[in-house]
Amino acid sequence: MPQFVNGDVMVKRALNLFAGSKKGLTLEKARRTCIGACVGSYIPYETGHPVEGQPNLGKILELTMNDGFDPRTKVQIGPKTGDPESFKDFEELYTAFEKQLQFCEDTLRREAWIASILCAEYLPVTWRSILTKGCIETGTEVWNGGANYYTVAQITVGGVDAANGLMAVKHLVYDEKKVTMAELKKALAANFEGEYARIGKLCYEAPKHGNDIPAVNRMVHRVYESIYQAFQNVEGGGNYISADIRSAPDSYTKSIHNLMGLVTGALPTGKKAGVALSDGSLSAMPGTDVNGPTALVMSAAKGADAVKFTATHMNMKLPPNQLKTRKGRETLLNLVKTYMDNDGYHIQFNVLDTNILRDAQKNPEKYRDLVVRVAGFSAFFTRLHPGVQNEIIARTEQKFD
């Protein structure tokens, strides 16, 4: 169950992030870029990697729809950005979303910087510093800025959920006028149950990422640009160590899209409260990518700018019979090449029978050796949280014919 990554994008990313640093970066060194952690890319033996948390973009959309108020905890978490019922057009809603996003980044990054400074003082990573170039030469620990280069482990989760949700509101409320904002808000509060099931169906069937629809591709790209800009616009610069250090967020999920789904209510995507968010950063919402595998990879390639982010992540599920023939295997290779030729960065595949996954949930003792690809790691399926299992089961089985 390998992952495929685009070496050309890795080199371009390294040059984009590090060429302007005080250490400089030659093309030769950029070509040595390697995979680190799950799917990110770094200059080997020379890169520090402070941790800055995992913002939940699905939750940010939920806060946007509720004027910064969290219906789950009954707490005003975000700033008051206006009741969406008062917004005259979609751009007012998007502006509110960006304000909630900026507040999230301001809060998260400043707290993370404090945590990193405390780690440098009380929990130094001496062995890592010994192995990281620049630290011994300057006598500076890696948390304190000793490394030659820096990236930031801020793993943005739910970008596709936010984009799909915003697209659904634009389509249903502002463009087609199939529902009013008041009706949509009531449906979200009711978790699309009872009389609001009709609106939930409309939300689920609204245009979605993964089908190579130009308007949706632009929305996904716009959301990721907003994430990137909010990250950069935090007062103090790109990194707590120095404003001169250029950095960018990662964008993948590991398996935390399930945990974040548990604390996120119903969304305009059609997702119900407590259900996992979409996995990865460019994977489709399960069951909504209906135009085939080529449309899916083209959507992903047009989503986030993989050169700007230190990681993007995409999962695809295939039934086993797709790879039993030479034609099927060649078609898969051509699909990967198409994705990479269009500047896609990362893609990986689970080649699994969905019926077997369902049976494994019911009879785990029979499938103790069943392994699935989750993020940059593989895991035994029966040991995963039921929410992660359900999300993997619900993913669309893409077919070449």
C-alpha cells in the first residue's frame, strides 16, 4: 500500500520555502528533499519542525454559521462576525468565514509559540539537536532556532469540508434560492432530522469536490489560499523563532478527522453531527465523488497549491478487481502520472473490498491481519476507532471502467 509523491513539487516547495532564508538553498540541496513524518517534505538532517496544532476548518465553518457561537458547548468561541441571515450575498458570508479563520490562527499560533518557548527551556530535544545541522555549529538547541531550516507542524484539517459547505450555501441559498438561510440554520440545528431531512438531502447533493467542477475547484483553491494567508498574517511573522523564517502549514489528517468530526455539528455539506470529516486534505467527502477517478485526481490537483503547503494528502479507494489485469494496472499508473503532471503532490490507494470491511467490523476476530492505509501510515483495520472505520467504508470505490 505505497504512497506516491511528486519529486518535482518537493523541489519547487523547498526552493519556495528556503531559498530566501539566511542559510540560502542551492538547487542541489533542494533536490535532496525527502519525506518526513507522514507526507511532508523537508531538507534532511537540517530542518527543525516545531508543532503548532491542528485547526478544524469544519468547526470554523460551523462557527461562521452561528456568529462565532458553538452550539455544542454553548460558548462564544469565535468573534461575532454577524448572523448569516443578515448577509446580503455570499461574499459577506465568506468574509465572516475568513475572520473566524484568522481568529483561529491568531489564537492557535500564539499559544503554540509560547508552548515551543517553554519546550526549549524545560524540555530540550538534545538528541534531535545533535542530529540537526546548524545546532552544534551555533551551540543552539533546535527549539531555539539552531536548525538551518524550519517548517511548521500545523496540520490543517477539514479544508474540503469547509469548501464543500461554503459551496453548498452559495448554491442553495444565494444562487438557486432553494432554501433560505433561516431554513438552513434550522436544519443544521436539527441535525437534518425530521422535517429537515429534505434540506439535508439537498446539502449532500449540492456540487462537491472530487468531480472536476470548475466552480467547486475554485472554491477549494480559494479556501486553501485563505488558510495559507491567515497562517501568514498572524502578528509576529511566520515562526516564533524569527519573523525572517518562512514557513507554511501542513495539510493532512492522520486520523484526527474523526475526532474533529465528533466535536463538530451538522454542516452544510450534509454531514451530520458527530460524523467524521473528510480525510486527507484533497480527498473527496465519502460517496460524493461520482464522476470517476480522473475527475477526482484533477479536482485534487486544482485544489491546494502543493508548492505553498509543506504537505497535501489524498486517499483513493479501489476494488481489488481493478488491478487484476495488466490493463487495470497500466490505467492506475496513467492516473498517477496524470495527477503528477498537473502538479499533484501526494496520492495513495486502499485496494479493498468494502463488503470485507463491513464484515471485519462485525467479526473482528476473523480479520486481525487486515491492514488499511490511513494517512502516512498503515494500521490494522479492526483496531481503528469505529468512526475511522465507518469513514473508510463510506469512501467511494473508484473504477476505471
